[in-house]
Amino acid sequence: MQRRFDMPVQPDPYGLRLRLAVDLLAAAFRRALERWVADPSESGHEGLADALRDACAAVPESLTLPARPR
């Protein structure tokens, strides 16, 4: 991906940051697909694109959710 896209080279020999970014994008797509399939009013590729935009927009906030042991 770093060769294909203009991405800064990170001092990360295993590509952890890049792999996590791809995993987050894949997870966002799965959630968007679930929402799109469940809502018949969102038919067509525009509905899927809207659901994907919403899911991707939720990623940064999801990373800051507090998780405290009970």
C-alpha cells in the first residue's frame, strides 16, 4: 500500500499501523453492509455508500471509547 499510495514511511517494520488501518476499514465496511442490507429504504449503491461514509466517520470516535473493568 505504501508503494501504491502516497503514504509516509513509518518506522514500523511489521506494518502494524497500516494493517490496523486496513482492518478498521474492513470492519467499517462490514458494519455498513449490515446496515444497508437491514434497511430496505437504503437500496442501491448510493445507500451503501452513505452507510459506508457513516461507518467510516464513526471510526475515530470508536477508538476513544472508554473501557473500564467492572
